[in-house]
Amino acid sequence: MVEPHRYAVPALSNPERTVVDVRIGVTQTPREISMELADDQDRAALKARIEAALTGAVDVLWLTDKKGRDVGIAAAKIAFVELGAAEGERRIGFGG
């Protein structure tokens, strides 16, 4: 008799989880900051935090990526912010 594998397969807590992509342009720099935010990020709360940074209410915009790393961007240096679609809605290739 063959014994079944004893390795536990981790269950997904939420199989329909989404990832939000964020691109932030920084003044006087040719590159952008691109990151995927944590799965539990509330999009409306994120927009409110970004607006607070752009209006000068806070000096640093802090974001946590999906790996748990904290990234701080000086609010005065933010040129633009782009919130991308969830991972499942991303289009690949050419076309409309």
C-alpha cells in the first residue's frame, strides 16, 4: 500500500484576493516608484492618504507593499500617483 503525502497544503484565506498596483512619479527623477500593495489595502483609504500627502497635510506618504516592506515618499516630491487595476483585470499585449 502506498502511503499518501503528508505535506500540508496551505489553504488560501481568500482565493479571490486582489493586488493593487501603484506607480508614483517623483520630481527631478527619471524613474517611477512601482509597487504592489498589500492584499488587505482599502482603496478608498489609500486615496484619502494620497490626497492628504498631495495637499500637504502630511510630509511623508507611507505605503506597505504586499511583502510587508514599508516605503516612504516625501510628499513634496510626488509628481503623480497612478492606482492600477486589480491583478485579475490587468491586460497583456496589444489591443483595446
